[in-house]
Amino acid sequence: MTPLLELEGVTVTLGGRVVLDGVNLRLADGQFTGLIGSNGAGKTTLLRVALGLLTPQRGRVLIGGQPARRRAELVGYVPQKVELDPDLPLRVADLVGLGLDGHRLGLPMPSRTRAARVAEALEAAGAAHLAGQRAGRLSGGEQQRVMIAHAIVARPRLLLLDEPLANLDLPSAKAIVSVLASVAAERGVGVLISAHDMNPLLPVMDQVAYMADGRLAAGSTGEVIRSEVLSELYGHPVEVIHVRDRVLVVAG
Amino acid sequence: MSPLVTALVVGAVVAAVSGPVGVFMVARGQSFAGHALADAGTTGGAAGYLAGVNVLYGFVAFNLVAAAAMEALGGRRAIARDVATGVVLGASLALTALFLHIETSTATTGATVTVLFGSLFSLAPGTVPVVAALGAVSLALSALLYRPLLLSAVHPDLARARGVHPGLVGAGYLAALSLAVSLSAVTIGAILSTALLVGPAAAALHLVRRPAAAMALASLAALACTLGGVGLAYASYHWPPAGRGWPVSFFVVASVLLVYGASLAARRR
Amino acid sequence: MFSGFMVDTWEAASVVAVVAGLAGFFVVARGSAFAAHALPSGAFAGAAGASLLGVSTTLGLGVFSVAGAAAIAALGRQARRDVAAALAIVAMLATGSLFLALGNGYAGEVDSLLFGQVLGVSSAQVEVTAALGAASLALLVVSWRRVLWSSVLPEAAAARGVSPGAADASFLAVLALVTATAVPVVGALLVFSLLVAPPAAARQLAGRPGSAALLGTALALATVWASVALSYEENLPVGFVVGALGALLYAAARLSAGRRGRARRSGCG
């Protein structure tokens, strides 16, 4: 079967620096993949390549077997560090509606189907109660739910999220992860979520894609989160330590 | 002093002040505020004209009021500041329209145009000490606020953590900007003051990394543009149409745009 | 006040208010007040220059609006947007100053291009205004969702093929059309007031994009109508009344929104 997302030998050089170095990654429908790595490891670049916003110097990027740029309608995206103007006259429902048809020409026409799609997306993201609020005046966790509704309202098959858990406290992060896990399970959406801390994702990840210095190792957590694998990836010895139900990666 | 010497001295002072004040202005994203202050100053100029006081005092006074209004309405977020600047600018332009309407003599449009486009060659030699003094105050204020300004440009909370109030620092900087804008707008015109504050500073920020170096480079570039512009304008009295002369502001702005274009090309390489 | 030649005035002024009020929604949402100031002022310089050189002012206005919008869009990809607007406005004004210097004598039209000539609109002018206004409106409606999405969430919009550059170009094209529509009727300074103050007041009061845009348009219409009436009855300059009413509307909206905000907070405990 054709994988939903396929990166093969993807290499990206930005300003003379190799940001992605022959990266391979496959993602199937409904599969929940955590893209883990420290700042500067290449996570955002990988997501931009998958979105078709950045063309790699070498390698292939396919979505549903076709070049990524042509399959934008299959992808939902939650960008990093969204900052909304608190005074902007835009309710949550209006914002989510833009995710449905913001790329079309003309005025948004109110219709029952459109309202139903927006309500359904908000419901799935656990944000139905926020529909009438000003989008710029939400808390961090509320805003992240709304951004997820905005990303899934067009019913994408693949959902890409750039550090959606950053700046959230642990309960909010857990709530967002469980929303995403149910989107993956119930709608069969492939989820690729970047994070610098894998722990909140451990209970739900089907696959982990671990990045260091532009290189990537992918597999089940048991296969990848091991001292030998990560030491080879980093190019120097690191140790994987299990403390109760948490995993820590430390320089050895 | 001959008109040419006066023009060169005033131009040099304005250029020297424009470097440091302009680098902070571009780095803080306050180019609109700087330009709005120059335009708003014309209101004070028109009021001074009506009241029969020196236009420069009208300029400075109205500029400081406008800067205070922008700071009070604006707050911290970029869009709110943009709107506040726009509303203050709109209100002051309205007053300009009123003052010019009251002063119905035909000379006023000429006054507006002089204020907009400036006329380095018609400066009275007596302006030189006033310009030098205001320029010195503006530079001293920038030097005093140098480190807090950089700190709050990096992040306002960093400044707050060190006991620096970003609002106060911002207000102090706007005062320095108001003075710089007043003195340059009243001597060389509002467009030239914007051009000299924005262009060389933005170009310098493309080329060097250290803020102090950017300020020095911006001052040098502004000086070169001003001197070149004055020289070309002086020479243009012999160009067609004979004896009319091309405007200084045209040559200065053209040099500023060339410098900026060159900095873009240099950055790309 | 409602008879004879004044009908043309009411019609042209209403068209201008509608397009400026609607386009102003994006001026405020995108924090683009500087561009909204730069295009009309720069285009004024082009029109004034054209009239002095004996070329059609409409042509000068059109060429400068389009060139200015293109310059801001192109520079905006290289530099900060406020720097782009600043460089564009000084380039246009400097070119205008060259025309002023090279042209012959002084045309009274310059004043009306700056401050408006609302009471002297001709029937032919109304037709041009209506046609240009319809074009602005059409472009605004067609690009509405894309520009809105790109203003709120630029990266998410880019992922679906709405690039920030394309959205910026659409917005600036609307602004160029509004400039060409409005400057001959209400003058460069007043267009800016209409583009900023009524929409900025509306966003304090309305909660949805559509209602904010419509409320902004209604406020712009009320401002323009009141200004035409006051300038007819009291012989006040239109530019003053529009600017002053705009600032008052904004202040009133801020106060009212602030009071409701406090009431809501204290209601929640």
C-alpha cells in the first residue's frame, strides 16, 4: 500500500549548513508519529519540506504517492508559536472557517454545511464551548485546541504540528495529546507532531522519529530510544535512562 | 556664512544625529512613528506660523505632544501601536488643514511645501546653533538610553527583570526621536528627515552586526548622501531648465535609495 | 445642501467612504497604516507633479499609486514592512518634488489634491470615482478570504498555497485602487484618516470580521456625510472635520470597549 507520507533521502542545505541529511521517513494512515529532537535538530525544516513549502536539494517527498506540493489539500498544519492579535474582530468559529475555505476567492457565505463542518471540527478538538469567543483572547491551551480544529476542519488525511506542546503546562499538554490521539484513531488521520520532549507523547506514539544534527532514526520507541541507536545518531555516546515512567536522554 | 556653508553644516549635524537615532528607530520597528512625527510636526509649524512664534518651537512642542499621545494610546503590541500612530497622525493632519484654512493668505501652501520638501539653501545662518544644540540633546538622550534600549529591543521582559521600565525607556526614546525629527524636518523637510533616518540605518543594519558600528556607518552614509545631494543640487543650477536648480531633497533621497539598494545587493552575496 | 451640484458631491463622497471603510478593515488588521499613509501621500506627489508638467493628474495618480504599491510589495519581501513603506513614500515624494521644481508655476490643484475638493466634484468626476470604486470593491471581495487568512495565520495559509507575498500584493493593489478612487475627491491626507480611524473604532466594538468591516464602513460614511454637511454649512475644511471626527470616534470606541471590558472582568469576579 502507498504510504501516506514518504520522505526518501531528503537533503536540505540552508545558507551553507546541512539542515536535513538524507532523511528517510514513512507514515501510514492513522499512524501517530512523534518527531523528537532538540532545538536546531531540523524538525521545523522537515515539516516545511513535508508541506511543500521548501524544496529539498536531493530526495523525494511524496504524499499519497504524489509530490507534496500538489497534495496540499490532504494536509492540515498547526504552525509553531502562533500569535493572534487580541483586538482582532475574529471569533473562534470564523478562524476555524478559514481553515476550511480561506484559500478560496470571494466572501465567506454562511451555509448550514459550513457551520456544521466548523462545529464538528471544534467538537473533535474539544473546543466546542469556545466557538463564540474572540480568537486572540484565549489561553495557550485553548488556542492550541482551536488551532487543531482549524487544521482538521478541511478533513485532511495528514496532520502536521510544529511544537504544539511548547509553553503548555503538563495537564494542558496531556489534554492536547489525547485530542490528537483520538483524531488519529477515529478519523484515520496520520499525525506527525514535533516536540523536544517525548514524554507527553510516549503513551500514544505508534512511531518515533528521532532527529539530531539533521539526521533521523525512525521506528517503534523500543527500537529507536536505545543508547546504541541514539549514540550513533548523535555521533557521540548518549545514554537512555528510564526513571519511573519517564525517559531521559543524557550525554554519556 | 554663505548659504552653501550653512547648508553643509546643518546637513552634517542632521546626518550625525540620524545615524544612532535611526538605527534604534529601524530596530524597534518605529519607522512609521518617526515619519508620523515629522508630518505631525508640520501641524506645530503651521500653529507657530499662525501664532507668530518661531516655527521650530511649534514643531518641537507639537512633536512632543504627538509622541506622548502615541505612547499613551499604543501599548506594547505592534498592531495597536500602528493604529495609535495612524490615529494621532490623522488627527494632527486634520489640525494642519484647519490652521492652513484659518491662515487664508496664499503664502501658506508654499509654507506647507517648504515644510514637506525642505529647502537647505534658504536656511538662515542663525539656525545653526539651535540645530546643533537640539542635535546634541537628542544624541545625549540616545547615549543615555543606549543599553536599556538595546535590552528592551531584545525582549521587554528582560529589561523589566533588570529594573528597567520599557515604557519609560520607550517614551524617552520617542522624545529623542521627536527632537531629531523636529530639527531635521524644519531644516531639511519632512521627507528628507524620514529618508535620512530610515535609509542609512536600514542599510547599515544589513551590513554590520554590532549596533555601535551600525550607528557609525549609518551616520557616515547619511553624511555622504547629504553632502552629495547638496553638491549635486548646487551644480544643477547650471542644468536645464537654466537657473532653476533641481531640489536637494531629490538628490539626497536618490542617494539614500542607491545606498539602500547597494546594501541589499551586498547582503545577498 | 442637497440640490444641484451638491448631488455629485454626496455621491462621490459616499463611494469614497464605502471603499475606504471596507479596505480599512485590512489596513488595521494587518497593521499597515504606514502603507495606507504612504500610497495616498506619494500618489498626491505624482498627481501634483503631473499637473505642473501639464500631464493628466489622473494619469500621474494612477502611475504613482501602482508604482508605489509595487515598490512596497517588492521591498516588503526584502526588508521590514515599515522600512519598505518609508522608502516608498520618500521615493515618491522626492520624485514629486523634482516635478514641482521643473514644472511651471504653481497650480491651485495641488492644494485640493492634498486637502480635498469635496464641494467642487463634477458629474464627470463622479463617473470616474464610481468606476474606480467598483473596481476596488470587486478586488476586495474577490481577495477577501485569502487576505484575511494570510493576515491571521500566515504560515497555515501558505501551507494551502496562499503565500504571504501574494496576499500582501492583493492588499496593496486594493489600497492603490482606493487611492486612485479617493485622492481626487477627498485629498491625500483625508483618505488616510478614513482608512484608519473608522475601521480602528469599529474593531473595538464588533466581534466578527464581516460586522467589523460593515460597521467601519458605516462609521466612515457617517464621518464623510457629517464632514460634507459641516463644511457646507460652517465653511470648515473637510480635511479637518474628517480627521477630527475620526479621532473622536476612535477615542469613544476605546472608552466604550474599555468600560465593557472592565465590567466583564468584574462580573467574572
